[in-house]
Amino acid sequence: MRPLVQRPRNRLACCHAYAAARMAESTLLGLNGEPNIYECAFVQSEVVSEVPFFATKVLLGPNGVAKVMGLGEMDAFETAALAAMLPQLKGEIQKGLDFTAAPKA
């Protein structure tokens, strides 16, 4: 029998667990004042003016996100891909905002 990590169903869970552990460690390091702790995070920002939230590289510090790094330069293919996915992203962000604003039962 293959080890758990080699089973296709478990690979995704292992990837999520690793990402969560890495983000938790980086967050704690940043909160402790360790310099130059960078991670990618889906945060509220003005990186893409058409949406209030976007995933980008952030600098973590003692108060959480110290700086949103932005996207950097994009080529024509990347710019077109960003424009193409914006309608779906807008809808998904709105669903999340609606969910968090809904009264809890």
C-alpha cells in the first residue's frame, strides 16, 4: 500500500496543511518583529482598482500586513488574463461579502 502522501486524494490535503503551517509560522515571525517576512495573501488592497481584495505578495510585521507589494510589471498575456478573470473574481468577492454580512442564525 502507498503511503498517505502518495495517494491522490491526500496530496491536496497535505498541500493545504503545508501552506497553513507556513503562513502561521510567517505570521508569528512577523508579529515577533522578525524583518523581511514575505508571503502571498488574499488581502483588502487597491492593487487592482476594480476589486477590493486581491492575492499578492505582502510584507508581514508586528501589526500584521505591513505592506502590500503589488503585482509588478505584467506582459500582455498576463494583463489579458487578469482582465478576463476579473468578472468572476468580482462575483466571488461579492458572494463572500454577502455571506459575512448575512445575519447569523
